[in-house]
Amino acid sequence: MAGTITTSLSNAFKLQLLKGSHDFDTDMKVILLKEESALSTNYGAATVSSGAVGTDEVSHASYDAAYSRNVLGAGNGATAAIANTFPKMDGTTAIIDFDDAVFANVTVVSDGAILYNPNAGDPNNDVIAVFSFGGTVSATAGDFSLQFPAPGSSTSILRLD
């Protein structure tokens, strides 16, 4: 069975945001999903646990060594400057920025990614968002970079108007 990847906020994240279960002053991580034709399930708003991804996460020795990349916070390649600056207000919109995630020296093929909070109040509901790349992207014995958009009231990947 081939799965699909639909860009969306996790339903669990929306509810947990109101419950105060996510602290954006801590590390956030991202993992890569295989290409849709190789997925065993669908990913989108109903995706709630990064731990449930299992074999749908890409696999390569160098990628597996890093597992997931911090994109907010000071660990695993992320810069403290981002964590110390965001979240913040841009006019009347609350915004956050993430460091680009770089998986070094990997051979991977991916159609999407999952942004999650490893420090969420409930580890079974740690997914923040699912992102479809709109097609297959890959790296062969090179760096795979996941670039987040520039921060701003109309551009940040996560924003509250």
C-alpha cells in the first residue's frame, strides 16, 4: 500500500498548544519520510506520534547516526541564536523560525518531513506538523538540506495571526 503525505498541522498539536504542552524554548526536531510509493501509511493532520513512523522514515547509515535533526535549540547542529530570538511578534502575528536541517553525507530519497517536539508533554502526541515536498527530492553521497522559509508575518512556517 502506498501512502500519502499532506502538509498540515497535527490535530494533536492544535489541542496541545491550547493546553500548554509545547514549549518553543526547547529543541524541536525533524525527520524525513520515504517517498510516497514506499510509505506504509498516510501522513497529515491525523499524524500524532513521531515514534509511530517506524519503517517509513528514510534510512541510510549517516542519516541513521543523526536520526533526527534539531532545528530549534542549541543541540545537534541547531544554533542557540534562533532559540534565543524566537518565538516573537512580527506586527500582530506571532512567528517562529527554525534552523535549516542538514543531513550530511547521506544517500536518501524523500517526499516529506515531520516536525516534532521531543519534549512534548505527551510523547505519543509530539508531532507539530507534516510537510510534503510536493515531489521527490534526494541526495546521493552528499548533504540533504531542508530549508525553512525566512521568518515573517506572511512567511514563517509556523505563525499565529
